[in-house]
Amino acid sequence: MIATGDDKFHAIVEALNKPCDSRTENDLETIMRGTADVRLLTLSEPSTHLEFVKAFKYLFLSAGSTVFAVGEIGVTFYWILHGTVGLLINKAVNGAGAGEEAATEIKILSSGDQFGELGLLKEQHVRAATAICKEDCHLVTLERDEFISIIRRQSIT
């Protein structure tokens, strides 16, 4: 876990905030070191990791913000650089009228965790849960179209 007051954290955020095509070799190396533990990347070759790093974007969301909602089409993968996110599903309320549901938190994710990966793997993936920031969150994101493009390019070489 990287503390928000840490110089490493600030360097990663600064590099991620640059437009993808404006990142220097130093920026890419900083992001690579900072994302070395991302499960999605540990399964890939170093050259593929670098391509993912080039496509990563930074997203800050305040506490209480919705990252995504149940029923939305998922096209984004998220890795928590710092913060906590609650995953909620809708469950029928006992004794309530037909069709009444309440959101129930099923998992809390924290710094270093990832979520939303099915949105990368499945076309038209419908989110099965809602993700809400429990505190201010610093997220690294990857979009499905970038992911598919990288995988296709790597398959050709």
C-alpha cells in the first residue's frame, strides 16, 4: 500500500495525470513500479505490462461517489491506488412488498485491490454490483477498447 503522503504516490499520480502520449520513459517506469502488484499485470509479459501502463489513466473520486452501478455496461477495469470501495448488491427485503430491494454491502476493497475486470473480458458485460467509494479514492483505470487493442497487438507479435 502506498500512503498518500508518500513521494512515490505523488510521482505515480503525477505520471498518470499526463496525457498517455506525453508520458516520458521516467513516467512509464514510475507507473510500472507502482503497478507491479496488479494481478492483471503479473500474468502478462513485461512488454504487455508496458503497453497497459501506457494506457492507464488516473481517476480521483470523493468519498460517497459511485464508481459504477448495478445494471450498467462495464467497460472499465479499476485498481485502487489508495482508498476503500464497497461493493453492494441488491437483495430482496424480507417482509416487504413484491419487488422491494435493499443494497447490501458484500465486500470492501482497499489499496492494491482491483475490480471491474469482467468489463475487460466480456463484451456488453452488465455490472452485477454497485461500487461506492467509502473514502476518497485514487484509482488507476483501463478501458476495454485499450485492453483489447493491446491483447490483439501482442498476439500478432
